[in-house]
Amino acid sequence: MKLSTKGRYAVMAMTDLAGHADRRAVSLAEIAERQQLSVAYLEQLFARMRRRGLVVSARGPGGGYRLARPAEETTIAEVVTAVDEPLRATRCGGKDGAIGCMRGGARCLTHDLWEETGRQIQDYLASVSLADVLSGHLRREPAVAA
Amino acid sequence: MKLSTKGRYAVMAMTDLAGHADRRAVSLAEIAERQQLSVAYLEQLFARMRRRGLVVSARGPGGGYRLARPAEETTIAEVVTAVDEPLRATRCGGKDGAIGCMRGGARCLTHDLWEETGRQIQDYLASVSLADVLSGHLRREPAVAA
DNA sequence: AGGAAGACCGAGTAATTTAGTCAACTATGC
DNA sequence: GCATAGTTGACTAAATTACTCGGTCTTCCT
Ligand code: FES
Ligand code: FES
């Protein structure tokens, strides 16, 4: 899994966008101002998110970005994977190129562990939407006693 | 969260150790041989794990390492945090030094999200023991319908 | 006693990744 | 037609990571 600051910034920006998108488009300059980030850097992030279909853009004066889908339907997992590219948790990446730990053809003992870990993170982030973050509604497992 | 290759190597080595420790101590040279890692690198990893009390060492000929506790009681979370040091998921690290995203005194909207994400990963890794990995017994949540 | 096995330690380096910048281009609205 | 704002791609600087090296200290065996 990645979880780099790049992904964090993307989520911050998207949350900001979700919170200030009342009908009109929001310019990167606005977001940069509010979140204390450089416009140039945000451009990079939004370019990727646009390609993934998370946001739509409008050029020219009064232009900017807006969410492609309502905040309730856009998950954190989508945002993170959009900017951080691959979500590889295993070392071999699923390929059996025998580069790393995979020798002879059998996967190493830890392979399944990392794969499952990646799935675990993915599942959690996919269960949280931008709207959840905005409202502070984070799902904490009911904690079945202890 | 970290999840670096360093942590992965540590888990590989520990799993190997757990699988080959029948009474006698296991030397790093053996592990290096089996897992295709350099002895020098393993020394680094085991030094930290020893300080955390995960393994015990014996010097001199016939010496080596062995698990401090049975494989069932040593979790992956312990191994990973031993070699990867801090498990900080948030950008601010909990401190309100106002360095990063924390401005004015209020935590940014995403703060809780990352904190919860970190907890999620931690919880999962803490639920898996070396013995589980060795036996391929990885807990997959029962998946409550869908 | 002495030599070899093997843990122990700290500094140091090389490679990779990440974060962030810049300049030039294109479309749009007034 | 000019200002606004997104689009693109290459480029650099900083940080982190992975990994090595030289040397020391202990213990066992002969
Ligand atoms: S992680 Fe895939 S074979 Fe080791
Ligand atoms: S992550 Fe802690 S304030 Fe933003």
C-alpha cells in the first residue's frame, strides 16, 4: 500500500472541493489558498483524477473543477489510487518473474499475507466517502466486546 | 503506516526462523542462504527485534537466534513496528506544532481519517501471528453478505 | 591458549522515490 | 483579443530506503 503524503494531499483537496462546490466550479487557486498548497502541485494531482473520471473541468474565466459524482459516491480509495498509481502490497507484484522472493515457482510464505493486508486497507478506504470525511462520520467497527 | 520492504524482509526472516527452530538456535547465515538476503542486512533487522524482545540470541559457535515467545504469540504487527519504528499515519503525527495541515489549532478534516486508517491496519496485522503465516491460516473476514 | 563461528555495533554510501517546480500551450468567456 | 484557468511534460532537489563495510566482543572446541 502507499499512503504517501501525495495521496493525503489529494484527499485534502478533494474534501475541500466537496465542501465548497455549490453549483459553480472551484478553481485550483482557491483550493491552494485554503489548503496551503502550490497551484502547480495541485495541477498534477487533479490531472490524474480527471483522467480517472473523479472530477470534471471547465476552462476559461469562472472555470475550475467540480466533482463528477456526488460526494457520497466518491470513495477515498478511488482518490488515493488515482494519484498513487499502483496499490501493490506484495513484493513480487503478482508476477512470477522470479525477481524477488518468488523462487522456483512457488510463492514465498508471506505472499498471501501482504495480499490480504492490501485488500484489508483497500476495503476500509473504499468504505469511506468524501461525504463521510466531511461530516466526520468515520466508521469505527462496533468492537465486539473485548 | 509503513509497509516497506524492510518490514517485509523482517517478516520473511522471522517466518523462516519460526519454521526452522527445533530446539537449537538458527544462525543468520542459514536464514540469509534460504531467503536470499545478505547477512549484514539481517544483522540490522535482528538487532532491532532483539531490543524489542522478540528474539533471543546466543553467541559463539553453534549460536544464533531463536524466538523469545512461541510463534503463536508473536504477531506480525510487532515485527513490522520493531524494524520500521514509528507507525505514523497522520501527517501531523498527533502533535499540534502547526507545522503541516494543522492550522489555528483545529485538526484538518482528514486527520481523523488517517488516524482511523492506521488503526485499521494495525488491528489487522496484530491479529495475525507468525504461526498463522507459516500455516497459511490468514483470517479473511466472514464477509457479512454484500 | 588459540582459533574459528557467529552475534554485535556504528558509520557510511548508493539507489530509488517523492515532493515540488517551471515554462509553454490551449481553450473559454467577456 | 486579452485575461483567466486548465493541460502537458520535462526537470530538479530533497528525503528516504536499502544495503554495505570494517571492526569488536563472546563463546565454544581442540
Ligand atoms: S511476495 Fe509474492 S512471492 Fe513473495
Ligand atoms: S493530519 Fe493531523 S491535522 Fe491534518
